[in-house]
Amino acid sequence: MFGGDPVWPVDLGDLRLWPMESEDGPLLQELLDDLADFRTPFGEPGRADAVSTFVALPQGVDYDAKLLVGVWRNGLLIGALDCIVGYPDPATWSVGLLVVADRHRGNGVGSAVLGWLERTARDRGVRTLRAAIRRQNVDGQLFVEHHGWARDLTAVDAELGTWTKSLSAG
Ligand SMILES: CC(C)(COP(=O)(O)OP(=O)(O)OC[C@H]1O[C@@H](n2cnc3c(N)ncnc32)[C@H](O)[C@@H]1OP(=O)(O)O)[C@@H](O)C(=O)NCCC(=O)NCCS
């Protein structure tokens, strides 16, 4: 999937990370449908949200560059991570989605998954992680800033801001 796959599943305490397959689509859709604050991070909801997550790829990028991971606890899908590796340049990975189900928030799940992504990327020589976050999604911005990410003020977009984390510093 992204040059030296981890051995799946990855266990982080009682969390299990596993690449998502298309048959997980309905579960992911359910998770997204149940978010009370869906519009803040993602905008208008639609029935095709989970499908978009499975197919979303920047133009010209191969599906092999997609790291779409389900976060499971006790057999339940409680979160998801979607990241494009080697985009927009070989030393950068771009997070498209990091979401935790409402009732599992505030317990370190998001931090555990982001920490795993950072370690995995660093181990592969990646220099920068980046994420586009909607302007209204202040909690999402505070969450990544809490993890040492910084706003990229050179990136200008009316809807989205860009946050990055340099991995070279350690
Ligand atoms: C952002 C999100 C993934 C966080 O998941 P989570 O499992 O609740 O996060 P955690 O429990 O690991 O909390 C992480 C840390 O961030 C901090 N944090 C979370 N929200 C915060 C906020 N609004 N302001 C300041 N700090 C915040 C917590 O205090 C916690 O700190 P600690 O680890 O030192 O205790 C989750 O809220 C979510 O799915 N939001 C909707 C989607 C989204 O916005 N994604 C992020 C954009 S990439």
C-alpha cells in the first residue's frame, strides 16, 4: 500500500487499526451519519459520504497511495483515517480524514491514531504531514495544534486552511 506496509492489524492498546475494505462502507456511513457535528468538519452531509471516502484521490494519484484505515474497538468501528501518502510531493503525506465517533471522543483515540500516523510516516522518511481543515472546524484545528501542527499561512483557500507538521524535528 505505501512502501513497507505495517503488519496489519496494528494494535494500539485496545484499539485495532485495519485497512478498510469496500464492505466496510455501510459501517463508515453509519459512523458519519451519527456525528452530531458533521457539518462543522465536513460540510453538507450526503448519502455518498462513505463512498467518497473510499474513492477520494487527488487527480493523477494512484489508489496505492491511499491509506484508508478503520479504527476498531471491541469489534466496533469507532473511527477512521484517510491519508494520501507521497502527496503532494514524495516527502509529504496528506491527511484527508480523521474522525472519531462522538461517544468515543475525549478518550485519546484521535491522539493515538495521529501519533501512530506520525511515527509511521517518520519511519518512512516522510518530512511533512499536512491536513486541510475547514475554517469553521475550530475544534479540529485546536486538536492538531495540540499535537504540534502549525497553520500554513501561505496556503490560501476560502473554505479550508492548511495545517502541517514537520517530522524532521523529532
Ligand atoms: C478531532 C478528533 C479526531 C479528536 O478525537 P478524540 O479522540 O476526541 O481526541 P483525543 O481524545 O485524543 O484528544 C486529543 C487531545 O486534544 C485535545 N483537544 C481535543 N479537542 C480540543 C479542543 N477543542 N481544544 C483544545 N484541545 C483539544 C484534548 O484535550 C486531548 O489532549 P490530551 O491528549 O493532552 O488529553 C474528533 O474530535 C473528531 O472526530 N472531530 C471531527 C473530525 C475532525 O475535526 N477531525 C480533525 C481534522 S483532521
